[in-house]
Amino acid sequence: MAFQLPDLPYAYAALEPHIDARTMEIHHSKHHAGYTNNLNAAIKDTDLEGKKIEDILAHVSKHSTAVRNNGGGYYNHNLYWEIMSPDGGGEPSERTNIYKAIIRDFGSFDAFKKEFSTAGATRFGSGWAWLCVDKNDHLFVSSTPNQDNPLMDVADKHGTPILGMDVWEHAYYLNYQNRRPDYISAFFDVINWQAVTERFNNANPGASNL
């Protein structure tokens, strides 16, 4: 079955004033739709048809550039929409496993926020900043170019993404122009920490021991 462009869990204007409606509409209906359509075209009549996107990305070095770019674009944006919310922002509850893990692995929420923001701000050109769970169930921050992500076997650091921030210009340029740091600051006002916590718990079998 072909990959499908998901509906957003909120209206295009729901994240204003942090992310404007026009940017959301173009980003979802044009960019994400394009990655989805191009991914389906790239895997048509190949042995990748019917495979889960995570399985495709895990061995992406064996596949075409079209599969790498569009498969990453499809997966990355699916995650991006889900970890934002009009009711987001702030910090996760101190009672949650993700908060406890952030304190354990970064020392403080502010230290995590600084490292994550720096990863996004210093990514040259287009790419993503990530918060991931590694094979030892610990958190790390990284960034990747273009539409790569830490699931890919070509990534410098491997792990399961639980929070991803798009720093391609199409994610912010209409409202923020070249002020990427302002967009990054605004992004923290829409993070859906409940969704991030759920992803962390699913990726981390040892979460209940925190």
C-alpha cells in the first residue's frame, strides 16, 4: 500500500503566532505532499513496496538518492507535525519519564534546550535538529543535513528520534526570514511534550526504571 500524506492533528492556523498558517499550509500540502508522492514513485515496482518506512530508512545506503531524500522527508515531517501542538510549550512535567531522562542526561532542562537550539542554529544550510534515544536508552542531541535522520545507516549518530525540528528555510522563512534563532525560540512554544513523552516511552524499554 502506498504511503499516505497524513492529515494534521490541528488547523493550519492553530500554531499562530509562533508558526503562521500560510507557512503551515505550504509546508504540509506542498513540501510534505511532494516527499510523499516522490517516495511512492521511487519505490514503485521495487521490493521496497509494502515495507515500513523505518525499515527502508534503516538500510537507506543500499537504496537510491530519491528513496533517501524522499523517505527521510516523509518520515521527518510525520514526526514534526505530531510533536507540535497549539497547547504545547513550556517544560514537560517533572513527574514524566522524559523530564527525568533530560535531567539525567543533560543536567537540566535549560542545558538540553541550549544544546538542542545550538544544533538547529548551527546546522549549515538545510536540515534537522533531533532529540533521540540511543541503544542504551539514553538521550542525545544531534543534527542531520537535508532530509537525513538518525534512523538511517548513513547518520553520524544512530538512535530513535523522539523530537525533531525542521530548520529548512521553508519551515520558517515567510514569518522569520533569515532569523532562524527566532524560529527556534518560537518552536519551543509549540512542543507537545505529551507526544514526546509517549515516543520516549515507546523507544525506551527501561523508562519505567527512571
